[in-house]
Amino acid sequence: MYVKDEGRRFGFGAFKVLGAGYAMACALCGGEPDWGAACRSAPAVFYTATDGNHGKAVARMARLFGCGAAVLMPEGSAAARYEAIAAEGASVTIEDANYDECVRRARDLAARRGGILLQDTDLPGYEALPLEIMRGYSAMFAELAEQLEAPPTHVFLQAGVGSFAGAAVGALAELYPEAEMTFLVAEAAAAPCLLLSAGAGEIRTVGGELRTIMAGLACGEPCLLGLRSLLGRARFFAALPDEWAADAVRAFAREGVTAGESGAAGYGLLRAVMLSDGLLPLRAAAGLDGRSRVLLVNTETATDPVSYEKILGNFTGQCASNGL
């Protein structure tokens, strides 16, 4: 098993800065990113919605580029994530709405105030910058290819709107065009919009409060760009219960890897498939055995210390209950 630990990225704590930085430079330069030109561009204000990591990335890069950032967070967002974004100098509000509604509010605010929407999901007429964000994400897989001696046989990916997972399967397929890789996608059980969309063959959404410890995956509306990429390559989609994400956080901790709940979701799915008797058919269908080379990506460190300590404190030495 291989784990790419993005929790150590630039001392930032998550992979999101790759996408936000690349797309922001593209937006400021009107095309291919020129970092020097981006820093010399006229001040702009970037608007975005986030559960934490993406908003912090937008705020960090806006500060480095000399721009402003306005960040909308969904109801129930963790105080630590709010404070981390505010510490970057951004204007932050917690809205009385879920993530998907925050995306629409950020879009409307950017339009009214002459700002730039920088979102890692697409909307009608808004695809160029989400695509650049996904291109930025692909850099981590180019790094990974330089370290692996052989391509993975199985890749477990967590997904919210699907932009990260879609970028991952596209990048890996391009890096290893001759390899046979099985992609398995884990979503929060409270927000399985990609699973439902894959089953229906068309966009499906999930509404409501989307309560889950995997805050970064609490997204009820798919990114169409990511979904298209996944539908062409991913074989399995799963709705992951919170207890399996918590189990994976603890399992990572035992191996010296600090992972947030969303960052551990891919590992949670792997552990569920390998440890749950009820998922023996899925294990067999995926072809997982002792010869498999499994790749995981820990996409975040413990960005909510209160939740992280609670999960570790609840550890009883038992794996999660069966069921997925």
C-alpha cells in the first residue's frame, strides 16, 4: 500500500493550494499562469465557498498575489477552519445554508461586486477556472509517478463534488496509459451525489443539511467535469459511513500519518472492503488480493483538532461495524 500524504504540502495542511494557486494565476494572467505577472496584476477580489481547505487555499494565494478574498462557509463549519481562513486575511462568513447553496451565493456576490469566482466545481457557464483547478491538482500525481517503481493496480479516492477524484483518474491514466488500474471512489454516506449520478447515468443531487464528520465531502451536487472523468474510468462508487472514516483516521494515526476525516476516506473504503465480510463480493469484483499495489491519497491533515482528538479519544481497539 502506498500513501501520498498531502497533509504536509507546503506546510499548508492540504492539497487544495495546488488547484487554487494554479487557477488564480491563470485568472490574473488571462491564460497560462505567469507567477511574476500574476503578482503584478491589478488587485482583484476572489469569491469562493468552502468547508475549509479550499477557502484557506484561496485566501492564502490571494494574500500572496496581493488580492482580496471573500469566503463563504456552510452552517456548522468548524471554528478551527474558520479561524485558519480568517488568519490569511480573508473576509469569512458562516452562512445559514449548506455547501452547495454557499457556492451559488459566492457566484452571485462575485457577479454583483465585480469579483472573480474561484470554485472547484462548475456551474452553468462556469467551467474554465474549475478545469484549471483540476489541472493544478494533477501536479501531485506527476510527483507520485517519479517515486513509484510501478503503477498502482488499485486507486482509492475520496470525493466531494468530484473535482479531485476526476483530476486524479485523468492524470493517472495519462501518466500510465498502458497500465490497468481499478479506481474506487468513496463519498460520505450523507452526500452520495456521484454514486447516484453514476447509477442513473445523469446528474443526481442530494439536498438537506448533509451531516457527516467528513466535512470536505459534504457536497450534494457533482462537478460535471469531474463526473465525466470518473464515469469514463472509475469502476466502483461507494457511500462511506462516518464510522469507517473515523476508523481510518485512527488506523493512519497508528502508522504515524495525521489525517483529517475527509483525507482518510479513501483508506476508510479500503479497510471496509478488506475487513467487512459483507463486502467480500466487492473485494472479489475489484480483484483485490495480496499482489495488489494500492494507492491512497491523504488529502488533508487534521484541520479540525477538536474533531480529531475526539475520534482518537473514542478509539476502543475495534474496527468499525460491518456495512457500507
